[in-house]
Amino acid sequence: MSRLSKCLDAPVVVKGNGKLVGYIKNVYFDKIAKIFAYFSILSDEGQNFLLPTAGANLRDALMLDDENGLLCPDDVSLDGLTRDILGVPAFTQSGAYKGNVLDAQFSQAGKLTKLTLSSGEVSPSAILCFGDVVLLKAAKPSSAPKIPRPQKDYAVELLDGATKDIPQRTETLPDSAGGTLFIPTGGAISFGGGEPLLSQGALNAVLDGSEAPAVINDEAHTPTRIICDYEFLLGRTLGADLKTYAGELLASKGAAITSEIVEVARAHGKLVELTLSSVKRKR
């Protein structure tokens, strides 16, 4: 790689005989393709041009394999080319000033690889064209990070159908389940306006890993109230055996769900399992 600032005024020497054929005075670039097209070589005999591929090596001096690589002005066309890009201001398409050109780096094949501005370095892909100024492409607006959303939103409603702001408490699930569950502080909950799934007592029984107490004095949680809350289960059938946590059979698969089965499930903390395993009876 060669830097424009370093090659300007560098001597041009033929390797075979050590002849000094001139000094690099300028570099011509294609305005659109950002391709380094010619070295401009100035000597006592006048101006000549040199293709970038004609130079075998460019460090402190440009070394030529053959003097015949020099081209006279009549042999080249400078249409569509630009020079003197050092010090030229750079702007974006939106008019933002990005600094002046301090340097340019190009390969031996003549391809621009980097442009150095006073504000930082720019890759060729960001350059729109060279002209009286260096015009840079407009920066693409950064997209806001996408927040993952559930495939379906579930509304939380009280059993009476009135949607309210329900205060929540946080329960840490057992290690086997992992995660955190947010639970309304009172009442049963249903999802999506459908059938109620869990009562407060049933949720507590699931989280605690214990059976619901056999005797509950709270009027709102009497067996009659529980059965009313879960009366949608009546008439359904069990899709699987309902057992206690110890494995004792409470109701067999295929049995019709009655108020007695609901009460037994409540007493053993199995209302959630009863709900999930219930199926509509086939007519």
C-alpha cells in the first residue's frame, strides 16, 4: 500500500540503469470509481504520465522496471479525472461537514483503499464521488433495537368481567421450574377473556408445593364458592387420571366432572390439574 502524501515529490528511478526520470508531482483519480489512474511525472524535459501498475515499487522512491512505461500527454485522456484531493473538504449528501482530506491510501493496482479526513478515516464504500469536494454517502439511520414481544397478548380480567388494574406480587418459582411469576393479590384470574384457570388458593398451593388446607374459614373461599367459580368444569370429562401428590387416585380418566370431584380436587390442591386435564364431553 502507498500513501498519497508520501509519494508526492518522490523521485522516479529506473531500476536497470539508476536513471532519474523525474519526480511525482500529482496523482489523478477517477471521480466516480475512486480509482487511481495516473502518476503525473515532472522532469526537465516536461510532463509525463505513468500508470500505477508500471511502478515496480514505491517507498521513498518510485522504482520503474522500464523507462518505456512513461506516457506523454498526448497518450492519455484526463477527462473524468480529478487531482489535488489533499486539503479538499468532505461533506455528506445531507450537507454535514466531515473534515478535510489529509491523506489517501491506494494499492499498487491503483485501487483506493482508505481516505483519511481530519475527522477520521473513511472507506471507499462510503465515498460517493470526488469533485470540488469529496462527497460522502448519507449515513443510514440506525434502527431502534427490536424488543421481543409475545406472539399473543393476554388480557387479565376479574371473574365479573370488569377489566381493572390488578396489583401484583412476585413469587419465585421452585428451582425445578425456574423464573418468576407475577400474580394478582386477590381473586381468580382468567386469560384472554376465556374460562377462569386459577383461583388464588390454587395458585398458592401450586407455588408452595403443598395441598390446599382442608378447612378454610374465609367466606370467599368456601367449597360452595369454589364450585361456583369452577362450574364451567361440570359436565366435562377427565382426560387423564387425577391423583394426589402421593399418587392416590382421586378420579379416573373418562369420569364426568361433578361438584364432588371439584371439591375433592380443591381439598387436595389439584384444581389446576383438574382444569388442565378436563375435556369437553363428546356428543
